[in-house]
Amino acid sequence: MSSVLKALQRQSSPLVPQPNPIWLASATQPRGPYTGLVAVVLALLLFVLSAAAVWWWLQDNQAPTQETSALTPIPGLNQAATPPATPAYRLGEPTAIRVPVWPEPVAVTTAEPATVAETAEATAPITANEANDKVISQGQGLDLNAVSPELLAAFEDALASGENSAQQSVVPTIYDLNLSMQRQIGSFSYDSHQYSSDATARWIVLDGRRLFEGDSFGAVTILKISPAHVVMSMNQQAFQLPALEDWTRP
């Protein structure tokens, strides 16, 4: 009973909000015959618009993807499907090839020029025999009119390159000359003897005077300086004197 009284008091109390008479009136008013149809049409229209918006959005997003897929080649698909292009070759006309014929090599023999020493060795034996015959028979030196000083010098150089050059020389010694020629050569001392392969470095010393090939000493001329003797000449007669052996006129 007390609860019923409390409910009545709340409804009659000014602090409790009373319902709006407009709401009560609208709620109590009866609905028309087209009210439900309008609501259904509005709902269908809203659904169609929503579906159209969703379809349009999907088309916009799928179009670039499809275009990209159409343009992007699949690796290995086109290569396997498309056969490689075969280049077109055209055969030319046959051409005759000429094989060169090379001449056979010819052996060329070049004869080396004979040196002065070889020439001297070839001609020396005949000259030596002839000269020795004249020396033995006449007691004179080697005639320079028959044998040139150049040939004699070349022969002496050839002998100097060998052994026992003093015995092989074709020039007679000063002691083989006749007495008349020996007396024409003044006495001198043989002080020094220097031989070298360089002709300009050869020299001898007679009576303290250094002499080179071609120098004159009294009546004689120093014709050739050999390793073991010196070749002198007087009146176109050549003779030799052993190295470091003094000479005394008879």
C-alpha cells in the first residue's frame, strides 16, 4: 500500500518531468495507409545508392590492378611460347681461292773476305823461299822492291799471332848480311823493347832513344816491331835484329 502511495506522489510531484503533450498526441494518433510503403521505398532507395557506391569504389580500385597485370609479362611465358627468330642467311657465289706457291729457299753462301794476314800466309812461303835463295847466294837482306813493305808487315803480324815467331820469320838477320852492308850500320845498344797488338803502342829504345815504327835511326829505318825481334831496312834491303841484343859494327 505504501508503494502505491509513493508512486502517486512521484507523478504528482513537480520535480518529476512530465511527458510532452505533443509526443503523447503524436503517439496516440493513428498512422495513415501509405506510411509503411514510404518507409519501404526509402529503405530500398538507400540500399540501391549504397550498393552503387560500393560497386563504383570497387571498379576504381580494380581497374589499375587489371591494367598492370595485363601489361606485366610473366617471366618465361613469352619466351617459351614465342620461338626465336631465325636470321636469314644468303649464300654467296663460290669464289676460287688461289694458293700461293712459295719458292724454295736457296742457300746463299757468303764468302768472307780474306784478311791481309791470310793473304800474307798464302803468299809468304813462295816469297820466303825466293828471298832465302837470294840471301844465301848474295848475302843481302830481303829485297823490298820485290816484296812491298805492307805485305811484309802483314806477314810479320800473322807470324806474331803464332808461336816461335823468331824462327818462322822470312827476313834474314843482321848477321846474315855481307860484310859490306854490316859496316854501313853503326854500333848501338838495344835498351828496351815494347810490343803491343796496337801498332801505335809499339816502340824500342836504341842508345836511349825511343823509336816507333817508321822512325829512322842513323842509316836504318825501323820497319816493323815484332814480339821477339825488330825488322829494319837499309837501301831497300830488310833484315832483322833479335830483341834486346846490342849491335857492334865489325
